[in-house]
Amino acid sequence: MKKIISMLILSIIMISSVTALIGHIYPEKIQAGERENFLVTFFNHGTKNANNLRASVYFPDLDVYGKSSSFKVRHQTSNRVYVEVETDEDVKPDFYPAIVRVRNNKGHRETRHVWIEVYNE
């Protein structure tokens, strides 16, 4: 029983050391057919640096994907990264779901689901 409780506490400590990284995603509205740089902000509430992170933005309904270069977020600090995405110009104006993910090579993964408006002028 003590071993199970110890493992549970260790898991909670490991998870809490780099959780809740994804903060905000901008812009919330993009133009069809244009390259857009999504600004994704992060804050590391944990006690350890989060290294070798990569962010991605994926529009499943449009089959559009973009990813960032590698970055880090030091403990108790914020950072931001840009993710470039380009949609087709014939995309119907509407709100589309986007999946924003951040992950590293040590198994940390976090996902945020957002709605992005795509317009066509």
C-alpha cells in the first residue's frame, strides 16, 4: 500500500512540474489563402524547465498542419512561439476547430482545442 501511495505522489509531482503550459492562441480569425502566424503563449507553473518543446496547430476539417521550431519555457516564466499555417483560398468562411499541441521528447504532452474563424474577402 505504501508503495502505491508513493508512486501516486511521485506521478502527481512529475505531472505538476510542467503542466498547464499552453496559454493563449492568436489570432482567432484568419483569412483563407493566406499564410498566418499563430502566436501561442506558454507559462510554466512547474518547478523544472520544460525543454525541447514543439508546438503544432492542426485543422482536422481542412487537413492543414503547422509546427514550430524547438523551444523551452523556464520554470515560473512565460514564452511564446509562432506556428505558421496556410489554408487554401477556396475554404468556405466558417468557424473551424483547431487542435493546438505542445510536446517534448520526455513524454510531456498537452492539447488545447480552439475554434478559429476563417473568412474570405
